[in-house]
Amino acid sequence: MRVVICGGGVIGACTAYFLRRHGVEVIVVERTEVAAAASGKAGGFLARDWCSGTPLDALARRSFALHARLPQEIEGDWGYRPMSAYAGHVVPDGDPRRTAPSAFDWLSDGIVIGQPLGTTETTAIVHPQKFTSAMMNAALAQGAELRFGRVTGIGRDPHGTRAKGVEVEGSIIEADAIVIAMGPWSLLAAIWMNMPALYGQRGPSIVYDTGTHVSADALFLEMEIYGAVTPIEVFPRPDGSTYVTAWPDTAAFPTDPADVKPEYNRLHNLQRMSERLSPLFRPEKIIATQACFRPVTEDGLPLIGRVPQDDGLYVATGHGVWGILNAPATGEALAELIVEGATRNVDLAPFDPARLKPLNVRRR
């Protein structure tokens, strides 16, 4: 059995890894580079039970457990680290309140740390680019193949009811099954298959070189800027860098992932906010300024499963802010569905692409 995966992000890499564990021949087709988009520029925060009470709960719990297990199974260091998480806020200038425990002495005055949101048992972090690369390398070490090129179509049988291959810039790669895992760019496949709508949730971020001075605590803060309260998130990583992000919004995304750039005003304001949080967040300590588009659906749930009316065609996208968290369980479950026809650990019914109306795009 041969499966072609369209997309070399974290979902595609995890799916390739678990398919190879089933002994399936796997070819991954990537347009730009592995982890080129959100898979390389997201925060990498993991939470075991933050999806409790939602259809995502079982997927998140299974995936959180896989994240903890994978460092013992796969070579490489992608910065997996259990960590605590806290809520907090930035007080207005002149307010006498200061930070809470001494562990947060790296923060500026006027940052109030409030209730804990997670412990080292329930929250963790990975470096998303390094994790995605490690998963892809593990799949390649087991015999998967990575090809670079732009997917331009889906080949079908004479009746047009079954996908039989992937067109990559004019050449066909034959396949028994095809997985569309191109993040928000999976929307481009709507002209080839019955694809529901997808949107791009944009988020700017700055990565700082902070060394060992920052405690292993994720911070979810609120800060007032220009008269409005804005959430800002801070994720320290084991490699001595700290990721800061704010202002997610829905926006149009470019056709080519390589063309994604941070919007100047949002990035400028994020830098101002970061400098208010800590003296460690200085301009000369900036490692990267970036932005990414996370794929989201109309109902906020991912699309995972067989595409309606398209035998042999599967989709895995729309994970929103939980893409890095839920990638391992998504790859595991999708591999089981393709190879065995059913899943063992996670029920994919809530994520069935058939639940949403497909876009009315003329198939070619």
C-alpha cells in the first residue's frame, strides 16, 4: 500500500511516522520546506486537559500522552519539557502591586501573577520546528520518502470516484490513498475534492534569546494597550529562547507559505508589549520576528478523516491553536483509519469532514 501525504508540516510528519510503523509505503510532498509555516513558528505549548468538556478532549489527552512518550522512542532533542502555566495581568503605571513569587523575578515590576492554570503533570512545551523535523526524520529513517514540489491536482480513476494519485507540477505520483495536510493551504484542494471552508488565524510572534534567566512557566497575561485589553502569551523554552505572541486574528493568507510575513504595526506593538514585560526582552536579544497562519474551520474543530464521495482521499487540517498538541494523536488515528479502516484510541467521528457543507467550487 502506498500513501502520498501532501504537506510537510507537523500533521503530515506525524501521519508519515505512524503510517511507516504500519509498514505502509509513504511519500510526503512538500512545497517549501519541512515545518515551513505554523509547524515551525507556533508556540509549541501542550495542555492535557484544557479541552475538557469539548469533542477535542480525547484527542488532546491521547496526544499529550504521546508527546511524553515520543522522546523515549525517537532520536533527537526537540525541547520537550513539562512546565507550569499561570494567568496574570499587567497593572497600569503607578499601581503599587508587584509580581508574585520569587521565581518570577525576571519580570518587570507591575506584572501580577495570578492563579495557576497548569502543573508539570498537565502542561508542557516542545520546540515546534525541531519536533516536526524530528518526526519527519524518524519517518524517513523508517523508509518514508520526502519529495519537494507543488501539488497541482489529484489523479482519479476513469469514473472519477476514486483518487489514484497526486499531480505534482505535471507529474503523477500513483497512490492507494492520499492525505491532504497542508494547513490552511488545504483550502486550495477544494477544486479537487469536497472540501469544507478553511480560514487562516494569523498570529505574530517574537523569539528572544533569554538564556537560563527565565523560569519554566508559561504565562497567559492581559495587558491594556490603546485602551483595549489584549492577551499576550509567553513560552520559555529549554534551549534558552522565549516565545512571545499576541493578537490572533482571521485574515487572508498568501498562496505561497513562503510569502507569509509579520504585519509591521502588530509586530511593532508586540515588541512594545514584550519590553514592558521584562528587561530580558530587549531589541538586541531578538532571534526571530515572524508570523504564521493556523488553519481553523467554521465550528472550530479539525477535519480528520475520509473526504465525502472521494474514495482513497483523506484530510487532516483545521487544528487551530492546538495543532502541535494534537498532531501525534491525529497521525496515529489517521494511520489506523487508512490501514485498518477504524481507530483504536480516538473516535474521529466529531472531526468527520462530512459534518460541514463543502465549498461550492467546481472540481477540475
